[in-house]
Amino acid sequence: MNRSWYTVLATLSLSMASTAAILAAVGGLLGQTLAASASLLCAGVFGVPGIYFLGQVRRLAARDVALAHAGRFAQRHRVLDMADLASELHVSREDAERILRTAIREGYASGTFDDRGRFVAAESHATKEDG
């Protein structure tokens, strides 16, 4: 699921949780213990997933930033050994290759891998960053 769906889900869930919390407070002030308890339960039921969805939005945003960085780094070097990318990203060589392949698949970089495992950037490319 993409980031915009998680944003919508987080907004809706947290809005409903806030509304339920307000109703719980009003119910408590009016002495309606059962209604206040039910509203408080609803606030928790909607609040917990809302917080999860909000965290997922943040994780997906950080992932996009990381893929964009890896893609720009690879495109800038034209011919890139995975050890150099691994050093830049502070990850293992295998993880660097996996990250770069994901960046290529998602449009953050354009190029191929040669027979020695190096990334060779495409001469002409339009990446996700370019629009």
C-alpha cells in the first residue's frame, strides 16, 4: 500500500479517536459513566491503528529519501562499484546492491549491472527525482 493510503487511514483513525475522546470527556462531565467508558474504548480502538498508520507513513517517507539518495549517488558516479555505495550508505555490499536494485525498480536511478557486478548508469535517464 502506498504512502497516501496510509496518510488517509492515519488521518481518519486519529480523527475518530479524537472525537471519541472528546465524547468520553463530555460523558464523564455529565456523569454518564457507561457512555464515557464506551467512548473511551472507541478512542483506544481507533487510536492504536491510527498511531501505527502514522508510523508507517513516516517509515515510507524515510525509505523514499534513502532510495532517492542511493539513486542520485549511483547516477552521479556513472560506473559504481557496490563497495563504494556500501561505504556511502554504511551497509554491507549485499544490502547496497539490494537497495540500488530497488531504487532502479522504483525509478530513482536508471542503468544496468555489468558482468563484474558494477552499476553502469544509463546515458540518458529520467528518474523519479526529475519528474
